[in-house]
Amino acid sequence: MTLKELKLGQSASILTVGGEGALRQHFLDMGLIPGAEVTLVKYAPMGDPMELKIYGYELTLRLEDAGKIEVEAVREPEVRQDVQRQRRMIPHPGLGEGGKYHAKEDEHPLPEGEMISFALVGNQNSGKTTLFNRLTGSNQHVGNFPGVTVDRKDGVIRGHDNTMITDLPGIYSMSPYTNEEIVTREFILREKPKGIINIVDATNMMRNLYLTMQLLELDIPMVIALNMMDEVRENGGTVYINIMEKMLGVPVVPISAAKGEGITELVDHAIHVAKYQESPERIDFCDAKGTGGAIHRCIHGVMHLIEDHALQNGIPVRFAASKLMEGDSHLLDKLCLEQNEREMLEHIIVQMEKERGLDRSAAMADMRFHFISQVCDASVVRAGESREHIRSRQLDRFLTGRYTAIPAFIVIMLLIFWLTFDVIGAWLSELLETCVTWASDSVGALLETMHVNAVLQSLVLDGIFQGVGSVLSFLPIIITLFFFLSILEDSGYMARVAFVMDKLLRKIGLSGRSIVPMLIGFGCTVPGVMASRTLSSERDRKMTILLTPFMSCSAKLPIYAFFTAAFFPEHRALVMGLLYFIGMAMGIVMALVMKKSLFRGEPVPFVMELPNYRMPGAKNVMQLLWEKAKDFLQRAFTVIFLATVIVWFLQSFDLRFNMTDQPQESILSLIAGFIAPLFCPLGFGDWRISTALISGFMAKESVVSTLSVLLPAEEGIYGLLTQAGAFSLLVFCLLYTPCVAAVAAVKRELGTKWAGAVSAGQCLLAWIVSFAVYQILLLIGMQ
Ligand code: GDP
Ligand code: MG
């Protein structure tokens, strides 16, 4: 029977794991190995994916993938004899005279003044960024959404000047399959940090130590930071640190990154092992006895076989051997083995597979988990179900419940949008706008009294203050929106949204994680594009960014309001609803097109951990907001500033570069007049409308404000457009290039080429769709 056929609440033991390549390795790395026990917790409301419990944590898995995993007929859940072991508590040894892991006589400290570099490595969501911020005092984004950290960040450990620590993306394994894994692996192998700080989530030991096993093989000085000990302690669990240390052969320091406990000791140990280059005491975890014998012999055989090649390439031998056995083709190419050696390698491994009765990847994963369970049995007193977990389960009954999940999601999103755009953000925006107006008026008065040149006055007032100011007034909305989103993210709800929505998004070639940026896009494309950074798969991230502009942003509302009031007073809501719908429909069509062309290939497997709900830390949220504000301000004063000045120039000067206040003489109107005929077939070929559309590139709201400047009277609009033309114009406004702020955001995420493609592509698409809409409307006899 396969995992797919498991019934709710039923447990089973895994027999074989199907699938191939990256997907299969990912299964194995997440703990889905033969012999592991899984329990089906629930299905997402739409029936796919499923939530599984394995090694005491929750995992999502698509049904399709679950069908590839064979399980053994149901067993009664094993009753664990949790004998309370009596052990004397021995104080955790400090560094001692010469350190714990090296003898005094072979002390070779790094030369004074040499930079001690550390890599901070750990599972996703294990508290890396929290620890990094603790260590360096910097403001990195911390989230409770697996995969928040996408690229690396460096910092100096506070109080230790010649250190450098790098926060690497969260990974579950050192397999080179996801971007994060490659970044981390390349960083460690290429830049050779002097030490590794491996952060391990103590509430989730089995899974976290899996990565530790692979890090130990790198033979780089390492300390283990056992994080979340506060949670473990509160729930009555303990870890016998000394035993764990002894079994793993590296210093283990219990800490709580969130509460700042144990940090000093961790830093001391880390600097110590790095300074004296104390490698892990043992890197050999294959059990020579029992079932592990075959794999033990195999690993050591492979090690001898490739030793010279690994040394030549500066790759730790044991690590190289393990990876080769897992069928890592990147490494195989890198080692440049000769044909004979390759064949020998294959023979050794095939023999092992035969003796062990498991294929190579599964055998390796099994070997690691076998050792980990020994470590955990000896050193971990498991707590009862933790308070956090009970709370999460209760919350999940509602938030991912079959009938309640989707309504709850809709209500939460509506609430956030309402608060952001109607209440808090709008209020703050008005406040800021008042400030900007006041500042602009005072500066204007000042310039006036000083008799400053009229051109300069116009530049400052009509250009900079008007342009940058209007963009700046978005800042509060963006900050408020991010405030709520970071709470959703930090609390762990975002991962649930992805779980609930995965099935729907799968249909258009995306995975559940893409829902969040797109939803934000209805508010504003800029934070939406920025939020896509939480997506771990490059392909999904690109697609999501390209689709976000199709979600009609709130700045387009004034356009809709203006034209529907003028042309469709009877059917305002209908027309607006239709526009939002057309936007989404185009998004879906584009997604399908992209799926078939640019982004062929499978969406990443949706194997995601569902973390416990946690109370977001105020400090973390504040740090995030500050970072976003800084980000936005940076942009406002660079890209947007420049663009504003350009448009101001085009608007205020005529062809002979004289200032003009006749709009129709400005360069902008000339350009607009030049492109206006392009829009004739769409029903709005007037130069004033083209001007408005061009200025709409600055900010969508200015489409309306520009028109009102260019038209002497409100009724003038009836002279420019028919009803059909107005609708076609609305569709065009909905679809054409996103504003400069959004394009700048796309540029930051994907580069100049994509940003250009987005602007040009959307204009073209808007033209085609508007043309079609206009012609159809004419055909059915609308005027
Ligand atoms: P990363 O994905 O590894 O960078 O993990 P983060 O630093 O983003 O942390 C993930 C979550 O764990 C956040 O909600 C933190 O507030 C929480 N967290 C981190 N360290 C601790 C800790 O020591 N104790 C507790 N209770 N929570 C923690
Ligand atoms: Mg992080």
C-alpha cells in the first residue's frame, strides 16, 4: 500500500521510497526513509496536499508524491517505554585550560590578527537569523516561514573585532538540489570558513541532526548551538549535553537565541575551536557492526579510492565519499575520476546495495538516522507534547480545518486589507501627505522670497516634491501592510496558507507558497514583488514576480472610480468587479503560457515543514519594518527621484527647451501626440489620454490627475471617449506597464532585462486585449 492510501490518524512504517533524482533525495533528507514511522494528520481543505507527522514534526506532501512511497500495513502505534533515566547531572565543562578537544602539546593557534570566519548553518526555521542578529546586532529579517533567508548576509560578532559570521540559507541537507543548498555548500567548500556554528532546533532533534551529520563530515571546526532550549525546558524535557557532546565529538552549547541565553558561552566555544582549528573528534558514524557493516565498508572503500582526487580539489574526503555514494553528479564531475575509478566506484556501491538491501541514497539516509536515533536515545529526555504544539494543533483545527480554513483565510486577508488601506495606513498616509504638502509650501515660499530662478523652483516643487512626495505617501501603507504580513509570517500562519492553497496554485504551475506575494499585489505591487523573496525555488519566484502585476493594485482604483462614474454610472460595481476579474484571468492565462514556454519543468515538490505557531517577537517585527522602510526610501530617492525629474523635464519644456505652461507645447505632449495614433484602434487616440497614460507610469493615480489638468472642464472627457472607448481604456490601464516603483522592484529582484520585459510585455498585452475588447464591444453595438 502507498502512503496515499493511509487513513486519517493512521500510522505506518515506510517500506520503499519511489521517485527519482532531486525529489527522491529531498524525501529522504526530510526523514522519509524506509523504516520511519509516519502518521497522517490531515488533508488540506481541497483534499491535497496532506499533512504528515514524522519524527515528531509536521510535514506537507502532495498526494501525487505520497503515491510514490510504499508503506507497510498499519501497525498499532508503538508504546514507548519512556523510562525516566536517572543520571547525575554533571556540570557542562567549560573551555578548560587548553580547551576540551585538543591536547596542549599540539596547540597551533591561528596567527594573531587573522580573521576568524564562521558559517552559520542550520535547518530552515531553526532560529539562525535570530541568533545572527544576537551575535552581530544587525537587522536581518526573521520569519517563521521556512525559507525566509535566500541569500547570505555577513556580520561581525559583537565584541570580537576580527571575526566574521555569515548567515546562510536554511537547508535540510547538503545535497546540491535546491538553490539554498548549493549556496551553502559552495560557500563552505569554496570560502573555507574557519569554523561552523551549526544551529540545531532542540525541539526537533531528529531532523535537525541529519544536517549535522553531513556538516561533521566536512572536517571543519564546529560547535553545535542547541537552540530553543527555553521551550524544551518549559515542557519538561532535558538534553544531557555531555553525553551528546561525547557522541558527536564537538562542543554542544545549549542556548536560546530568542531570549539571549547561552550566547556568550557559544561565542567562546566557537572562537576557541576556530582559533585552535579543533576539527570534530569523529567523522565516522557508520556502524561497523550489524546492518551497517556493508555501508561502513563501502564508505571506507570509496574514501580510499578517491582520496587523492578529493585532496587535489580541496574537498574533505569523507564528505566527498558520502556524496558520491548518494549519486551526487556535481561532485563526481568535479573530482575528475578516471574511467577505471568510476567503474570501481560503481562496483563498490552496487555491492553495498546488494548486501544492505537498500539503494544507495536510502542506505546513506538510513545510516545517518540510525546514528541520530542512538544519540537521541542516549541524550535526550523527550518532553511530553509541548505547550506550543498543543496550541498549534488547536489553532490548526480551525485555521486549516476542512470547512473553516478558506473562510478564515478570506476573513483574515480582508481584515488586513481593510486595516491597511482604510484605517491605519490611509490615516498615516494622509498625515504624511500633509507633512509633504506643508514642507513643499514652506520650501516654495522660501524659494519665492529668495527670488530663485523659476526653472529651479518648478523643478523643486512640481518635480521633486510632487513626484517623490506622491510616492513617499505610499510608505505608510507599505509599512503597515508589511507589519501585518510579518506577523502572519512570524507566527507561522503563512506556511498554513501555502498548505491550504497549494492545490489551486498547482493548477497554474505554481506552488502554495506563491499565494502570499500575489495577494499583497492587490494592495500594491511593490511589496508584493518584494515578498516573493520568501519563495525558495527560483522558478516559482520568477513566475510569481511576473504574475503579481496582474493583480490590480489599489492605486488603479482612482482610475476605475473616475471613469466608471463618468461612463457607467449605473453599473459601477459590475464594471469594477469585471476589471479585477479580467486582471486575474489574464494572470492565470499568462501563468499557463509561461508554464508551457518559459518555465517548463515541474514546480518544486511541496515538501514543507509546518512549524509550530509562535508569538512574533516585537523586536523582530520592528527590525523588519525598519528594513523595509529603508529599502523603500532608498528607492524613492534614487530611481523614483530620477524618473520624476525626467518626467518633470518633459512636461515643463518645449522642443526649444524653453519653459512652457501650455501643456500641449511640452515635449511630453509631443511624444504623446506621436504615440496617440497607436491607440486609435483601441478607441482612445487623443493625445491627452496618451499623456495621462505616460504619466501613469510614474504612479497610477496620476492618470486621473494629469487628465484633470489637461481637460479644461470635467465634461471634456465625453468629447474624448465613447462608452466602449472608456471601457477599453480601463482595460488598458489595468494591464499596461506597472508603475516605475514596481518596475524598479522587479529590476531589483530579477535584473534589468526582466524589468524591461515586464514593462514592454505588459504594454503589448494591454494593447492586444484592449483592442480585442474594443472591437467586440463595437460589434455588439456599444457606442
Ligand atoms: P531561520 O529560518 O533559521 O532564520 O529562523 P528564524 O531566526 O527566522 O526563527 C524562526 C522562529 O523561531 C521565529 O519565530 C523565532 O522567533 C523563533 N525562535 C528563534 N530562536 C528561538 C528560541 O531560542 N526560543 C524560542 N522559543 N523561539 C525561538
Ligand atoms: Mg533566516
